[in-house]
Amino acid sequence: MKAYKREELGALTDEELEAREKQLRESLFKTRMKLAVGQMSKVADIMATKRNLARVLTTRRARQIAAKA
């Protein structure tokens, strides 16, 4: 999975960030299920998805803080 860049996420609207978060959460769930049933052996995919999700959540939170200030 390709790592998201800060500039790339900063250019997205709030709705697009929310959609990206939802997509990443679904992907993480499906990947975990595949790992649990033995269909997948690449744990790196789970780690990359979690990192991208964290980047999206960090960007959303930074915008919330900036809006309050």
C-alpha cells in the first residue's frame, strides 16, 4: 500500500478525508480477517494501512484544532 503524504492529505476536503478514513477502516478490517483465516501472510499490509489511517486522523484533528483557534 502506498503511503499518503502530508501535502496530499492537506489538499483533500473534510468530506474526502472522512471517506478516506472509512475506506481505510474497511480495508483494515478485511485485511485482518484474511490474516486470521490464513488467506494472507503479509503483516506489512496491516501496518501500512494503520499508518495511513493514523495520518488521515491526524490531519482531521489538526484541522479541528485550527478551526477552534
